[in-house]
Amino acid sequence: MTASSFQLEVPQSLIDRAKAGEVDAFERIYHRFERPAYTLALRILGDAEAAHDVLHDAMLKVFQCIGQYRNDAPFWAWLRQIALNQALMRLRRERRFEPDTDVEYLTDDAAAPTWVHADASALERALGALPALTRSVLWMYHVEGYSHPEIAELVGKTTSFSKSQVARGTARLRALLDPSPCLIEAGSPACLI
Amino acid sequence: MSDMNAENRLTLGDALRALPLAAPGRDAWPALAAYLVPPARRRRRYGAPLAIAAACMLAFVAALSLRHMPSAVVEPQVTATVAPAAASSKTNGANVSDETNVTNIHEPAKTDGGDRLAAAQARSQALERWLRDTRRAASPLPSQDLAAAAEIENLIGLVDVELAASSADGALSLWRRRVALLEDLTALRYSNDRLAESAAASPAIGILNRIN
């Protein structure tokens, strides 16, 4: 399993220098985590400008509060948590905390997963078509490695909610990437299960 | 054939993690650097309202402590009336007597560590509930207070981050820090003039009494 893109080694000396207020140490930390933090925000929010704002706010918070970092968790995990919280807060503020609930998808689980043959841009497009909260849960679970209980706490929902969003998101991605999907809108007479 | 099987085993996680990292369209560093250079000035800007808030809170807590002292000392259970909210704190089942004990967290410890932790969590929940319940009634904060409130909320968020990674040993001090920050936020909100003026006509005072 590939590690999270945040999982970068940060020398203690660099953290200490940043704690001491050295701006060039902040700059090095910023550039080290710029892309992982931006990517996380982009995947959650699905909007480049909003992701840029979150990157800015998260990094600012990291720098303002680095004195409180106590070395009892890896620095990257601390920074990732701040970036994730910022992105989720933004999602809440924009009232985009609605999960995928009203659509069901027929999928053939025995067939090869559709993402096997999808290129990166197709997968990114499909990901972007998911409801923001569903996409966020899927990303936190599959990419960042959060457990369902952890996700439940982060989004203020239940563990079952997290599991159902991963299942729905996966099924929906499969359908979106399928050249002949059988997408069932709620109430549609076609393709009833 | 084995290649096909390997392909079919490609999980969604593998596929998502294989996506290239995105890069921001423009460099965010210059704006950040601009914030970082004059840190002393920023601290001064937030320092005044925070100090005022802390002073208000101290006065407020002192007044309420005096008011509740007899019942709190003799029969702690009867003074607390708020059941802990099931919001973000981790111990939803903490009882009301724990909450009362936390009100006086500066008193000598009467309970063991587990009780104090549960009490701090209950206190945190009660304060959060009050802040949530009074959000609508509160008039907009002046810009300086708003900045201070945002700063306090940021600090609470960071305590939450630390709590998520903390050991059982460190949890109590973090929960107490969280309570202290929530009290600052409460004081800031409560010291807002218009809310104070309308307090007699609104349930805010009652709620404040209940959470203390």
C-alpha cells in the first residue's frame, strides 16, 4: 500500500527553527507540503480557488501554532489534520455537506473494476462528479488511510455513514467510468433492481 | 493471464493514490510570508481583546462561583442542570455531577483522574452547547473581537488535533486547555454589549447559569 503523499520526513532541526520563528524554515516546510495539502483540499472541495484558500489558511494556522506541536505525532500527520480540518470546515460553510443518498447504481462486481482501464484524467473527472462529502469520505478512506470511526468523527456522522459513503462512492465511480453504465435515478422505471 | 488478474486486483485506493499530485495555480507563499513577517504586531492586535475577554471571564466565573459555592461544596450534584450534549466531545455519557466538579477545576482534586477527565469533557460539551444555542441571539461581534474569536477557535481546533494524537496521560491537560479556550470564547460572546443588554429578555443568562 502506497503511503499518503503527506508522509514526508521533516528534520527536527527544521521544526525547531520554525518554532523559533525563522521564516526560511517556514518556507521550506511550506514548499515540502504545498502539493499534498493543495491536492487534499482540491479533492475534498473540487474547486481550485477554494483549495488555494484552504492551502493558505491551513499553512498559516500551522505556522501560527507550530509552537504547540509537541512531537507526539509525526509532523506530517499534524499538518495533514490541520489541512483536512480546514477543508472540511470550508465544505460545511459552503453547505456542501450533503452525502450521496438518492441514487442507486447497478454494478457488476465480478467484472474488472472500471478504474483499471481509466486514465488519470477520466478518474479525476469521475471523482469530480461525486457529491463533495461522498468524495471526501472516499478520499480520506482510500488515500489518506483514515478508519471509518475516524472519518465519522471528522465529519460528525456515524461509522455506518462513512461505510455507506465509501460503498456508494465506489459504486458510483465504477458506474461513471463504465462505458455502458446502468444508472438508476430514484423513481426511474428503467433498470430496476 | 496473470497480468489480467493483477489488473483486476487494482483497488480503487491504488488507482486514486496513483493520481498525480495537483499543484496550485499560483504560489501561496508570498501571501503567507507577508503574514509571517510582522508577527509581533499581529499578536498585539489580538492581545487586547483576548485580555479583555479573559478579565471578563474571570470576573464572571468569580461571581458565579460565589453564588453557587454553598450548593457546589455541600451537594455538587444539585447545582448542575444541563445534560452533556452529544456533540463533539468523546464521553457522551458523563453525568451531571462531573460537570459540576469541572466548574471548579481550580479547586483541589476530589476525584481520580478518570472522573476529572470525564468532568472536563462534560464541561467542554456544556460550553459548546451554550455557544451553539446562543449563536442566533448574539449580535455580530466587532471586528477586533471577531478576530480574537477566530483565533480562539483556531486554537481549539489545534487542541482537538493534539487530542486525536494524545495518550491517556496527556488528555486531561488538553481537555482542560480546551475548556479554558471555550470559556474565553464564552466570555467574549457574553461581553458583547448587545447580547448582555438583551440577556434579561432572552434565555442566555439562564443558560450561562446552567453551564456554570
